[in-house]
Amino acid sequence: MKQILITGGAGFLGSHLCERLIEQGNEVLCLDNFFTGSKNNIIHLLQNPHFEMIRHDIINPIYLEVEQIYHLACPASPVYYQYNPIKTIKTNVMGTINTLGLAKRVKAKILLASTSEVYGDPDIHPQREDYWGRVNPIGIRSCYDEGKRTAECLMMDYRRQNGVNVKIVRIFNTYGPRMAVNDGRVVSNFIVQALKGEEITVYGDGSQTRSFCYITDLIEGLIRMMDMPDNFPGPVNIGNPAEFTIRELAEMVIRMTGSRSMIAFKALPEGDPRQRKPDISLAMDMLGWQPRVELNEGLEKTIAYFRNIIKHKS
């Protein structure tokens, strides 16, 4: 049994990780300030003696005794991270410094949930970990993109200078139950619009591509990376390499929900990447990991979740 801290533990990813680590017999400390996280995501865990909830903003230091830290705290949807961009970059920089300081003090292993956004609008396709990216440092997305790039820099500097055992995972688009209804990411947007019979909003001409990883596959990848030896800090891509255009996703959601929604095309937001697909060779070789859940199977489960949420809200 390990003492494990998860920052952002009440969020979409964090709550699934809390569940999985408790199932494995660990003591889990879930830290969240509830900006994008929700108590509903973890309410079923509150009575578990191996689970503890701490309301705290990680841009402020915290003193705990733990053996492992999963640092997930940060809004990951443009709707949220652009709402308060200064707070977003503070979370990425000061929050990462604080979790690294804690890891250094108690000699804990720490994993950073970085992002495929560090590749920006890529010139290399698919994206490999040795590609340094094409990010606009002054664009409206840079609070998140550059924030995560800085967080990766901090992780490696703490490793080199202080011997902290760090792990870096670059997460590609992830979806599944417990995404927020107003999350603003493409999968949840399309499903909610389809279920409500609203127009499906596609930005640009819908030819831009994304790769979608189901939540259980992602969680498995995070845990495998945490369990790797000290001499493998990463970064490593975790995502599903099956590539779809945004229009294909919209049509799939309309078909699977039985919706009569029409697709409405709108102007592409500034800095939106044209294509995104992980090269997962490193994850396959080093972690023995690859995604198991295909998009239609994952969408089925996600649609069922949102259908239930919307029914109870109406």
C-alpha cells in the first residue's frame, strides 16, 4: 500500500485515477481547488477509508507525507484555460514547482501530466517525443501550451539538479464519462449538442484531424509510466494513434446518438492545430502499452453517460 497524492484529483482524469489506485490497494490523497474538478466525480469515494479529499490550490505550497505524486492539476480545455490565462500559467509553473518541492523534500516519485499541445501546430506527423514542437509563445493558447513546456523543463531541471525521480507523460485527446457537460472539448461538445438536437459546431472545414484515447486506456498508461525505473523519465506519448477528421467524428456522433442535428461550420479559432496524432512506439516498447478501446466502443459509453446526465438535468 502506497501513499499517493493526485493533484487535480476531482477532475475528469484525476477521478478515474483515484478509483483505479484505490482498487489497487493504495491510500489516495485527492487534492483539488474545484475550478474545473467536481465533487460529483469523487462523491462515491468519500466514505472509503483509503481516500482523503483536500481542498487546496496547488499554486500555494502544501506539506504532506507521500510516496508518489501524480501532478494533473490544470484546466485542459481552451474554454477554461483561456478564462483566466494568468492563473493557468501560474498553475503550470508555480503548481509544478510546489509539487516538485514536495517530491524533493519527501523523496517521492512524481509524474507530470503534460500534453500533446507542447507540439503546437506540428510540422512533423505523427508526433514523436524527440520533436520539439511549433508553438506560438504569445498566442491565446500559450498559457497552456507554453505552461506545460515550462512544467516539463522544471521536471527535468529538478531531476538533473536535485535527483528527483520524475516521469513525464504527454497526453493526447482523452474522452469518456465524467467529462463536464460544458467542457468545451470536441467530443463532449458534439455529444451534448447531438443529444439536445442542436447544431453540431464544427470549426473550420472539419478536415483537421485528432486522435481520441478512451479514459481507461489513458489511466493504464499513466500507472505503467509511474512504475517505470528511475532511469526512464520520459517524456512519453500516451494516446490513440487512430486518426479521424473532426467532420468524421461529428458524423459518427450524429449516427450513434440517432440525432437529427445538422453540422454548422464556423471560423477556425486562432492557433488551432491542423493535425494531431501520437507516435506511440516508445510507449509500446518501454511500457508495453497500447490502447485497447476503439473509438466507436468508447463513444458508446460516453454517449450513455451524457444521456443520463442530460436526462437528470432536464
